[in-house]
Amino acid sequence: MVCLPSGCESGKTVRTLRSWEAGATRMVPLPVVAAHETVVRPVVLGTATHPVGSTSDGLAAFYQRGREFVPLPLRRPLQVPKDGPPGSDSFEELLDSLGISRPVSGGIEFEIDGERFFETVRESIAAARHSIDWHVFIFTNDELSVELAGLLAERADELEVRLLLDRLGSMAMNLLTPDLPLSCGSRRPASIQSYLERESRVRVRKQSNPWFLADHRKIYLFDREVAFLGGVNVAQSYAGDHRDLMVKLTGPVVEVLADGFERDWRRAGLFGDLRGIPAAFRRSGEPANGEGVSIRILDTSPWIQEIERAQIAAIRASQRRIVVFTPYFSSLVLTREVEDALRRGVDVSVVLPDQSDVALVDGMSWELGARLHRAGARVFVHENPNGILHMKAAVYDDWVCLGSANMDTLSLRVNRERNIAFRDPATVDRFLREVVEPVLGEARELDSEAVEEMRWRLFRRTVRIIGRQL
């Protein structure tokens, strides 16, 4: 039985799916698989193969999670120039003084249609000449994933193809995805890594996930010349159901991302954390050069919180507007900062999904959404019957920050994330026209009664889910 790019009707054969391989791990009880993937491999084996990184990440995770509930040290005075709103030269100087990575130049294009994005990915796979490097949180085992795996396996005979995956993210999606046959009749592969590597030259490494830390980044690199960055994972739901955002990057900024991939690839190898310790504290950013937009690459990792620090500075410096799109909203720190901005008279809009794909987070998201609404913010609900609003983006006056990071403690303090930020007036205007206005047009603004109704509905839903588990 063979899987074709478009079902079983036509197209070139890309891979052979063996039923015995597809069903191999299905014979193991799911609790055993879950325990092995969440405890044995990341904690026990991860600590043995990456002793320094696992220990360091574990200490950082406990420290960073605790900081969320100790607000006083976080609210240390920050000198923000009164005439330096986000987007101004003064604000960029402020970011430099805070130790935020310096900008590099590059071109930016926006893509909010998942189906069109994956069509672009197919074209980029076919057009690649030297290398394909993907760094993704989830690479699941559904129809789209198997198709792309086949395309990558074909190209691996001609050029270097490397995939860096998050073990927990991919494992969770594989276990949660219904075990239905593919359109060509074959069963889904239980291990996408085994499927990718079997009888092909694709190289796959998975992050060890020490202490339940996730590598949440989504970066698709082609020939070290073109990069796609944002919130889209390799899964069928992202190909049309979810409302998501990716950016296409070109120019010198891609070299910085490619260098970052090389460091992460080495770190994910056996005892790679020993070689990666010096590089972990070096930033890749160089002063802007070449043609294009000035772009900052912002990171979160257990010991680096550039995304949070830059956005706190942007909130405190904002004078006119703040617009936030996020599927998961649970940061008490940012909530307090936005409340301060509302008291200064800043116009604030928060766009949340009617419900996300992580039900336990929905109650908290709408609790904080209701809190900001009571403080004067406009709250919008994005209703998508076939998916969710999965965009992670924010506009602060004339400065935009977007990427893989949610507005929650995991993304801002603990997980490995990557965002970009830019202030070029023409690009910001284009972002408002192509992304903000269309998505806001799909959303519905809620009044006080509707906000409270949504808050309690999702709170009760969260309680029911916890109750069923207990």
C-alpha cells in the first residue's frame, strides 16, 4: 500500500507505509506510552544524556514559575522616555539598554491562511537547492504530515534535510489524534520520527524536554535564504481550520535564524549541552545591515526572557494603542502592566478565541480578559466552528511583536520560544491592513454581560474537566 500526495487517486508515490510499523506502538497501553514519553525519556534519560542542560533548565523552570507569584521584584522602576513610544528611536535605544538582542535587516511578508501557507511549503520543498531545516513543536501523523514527510524524504536523496522536533508536543498530538486510516487506506504511523527516517536520509532529532519544558518554536528554513516563522505546526488542523499567522523572512535575518538552528541541532545531540554552554549565552544579533526592515529576534528560554521584557517595556511606553491576539492568556504580570496602561488612557483591545484547544487554560484566559474589560479594555471573541484563533501577535503603538509565544507564563518565562519585532512604518501599516483588520473584522466585541457570561461558561467547563479526571 502506498501513500500519494493527494490520496490514492493520482500523484507520484512518495513513501511506503507498512501496517506493522504503523501499529507497532499501538499495542502498548497509552498510560505506559505517556509515562515513558513524559517521565522516563525527558527526566531520566534526558538528564543522563544532557546533564548540564537538564539541571540548569530544571532550576530555571522552578525559579521562573515562582516569579509569577512574586510581583514586587518584577515591578522595578523602568525609565521610559515620555517622548519615546514604541516605534520611535528612543524606544529602540531603550531596548538596547535593556540588553535585548540588536536588530538585523530583512524582508517580511505575512501569511494568515494555513492552506495557502502549506502550499507555499510544498513549493519551497520542491525548489530547495542545498538544505531544508525545520524546527517545529508538533509534527504529527495525520494526512498532511505523512504527505510532507514523503516529500522531505524524496528531497533528502538530493540535499540535506534535518528536522528538530519537540518530543512532548509531537507525542501528545499523536496520542490525541484519532487512529483513523489515511485516505489511501494505510494506518497512521505511530512514530513520525521512525517513518521519516526509515529508508530515507532525513535526519531527525527530538528535544529531551527536561522537567516538562517544551521547545515551542516553529521555524521552517530553506537554503539558509528563506525562513517562515510563527505559530503553525505540521498538522492537518493548521492547514485550514485554525486562524494562524506565519511570516516569510528573507535577507540577513535568515542567517541569524539559521545559525540559531545549528546551535540547537548540536545541543539536541548526545551530550550536546556540553558543547552548547558557551553559545547559549551569546546573542546572534548584529546591527542592522543590508536592505530591508530592521527586525529584532526575541527569545524565551529558561534563563532568557527577552519576549516578556521587551513587551513589558512596550506596554509601559505605549501612548495610543495596544492590540493583542492570543489563544492562551494567563500572564498576571502582563495583565497588571496593561491595567496600568488603561489608567493612562491607552486604547486596549484583546482578541481571544471562544475556546482554545487547551480547555484547562480557557477559564484563566477569560478570567483575565474579564479583568481587563472591567479596567476599560475592549474584549473580542473570535468564533471559529472548525478551529481556533491561534495567532500570537501584538501591536504597541507603532511596534509589532509576533511569533510562537503566547501571553502565558510558559511562553514568557519557561519554554523555548522565538518572536520577531519590527517598527518600519510601511510594514506596520501593511500588518494592520493584512492581518489586524481582517481578523478583527471576523471577531465580535463583547459587552460586560457577554464577557461575564463567557468567563463563567469556560470556568464551569474547566471545573467539569478537572472533576472528570478526579
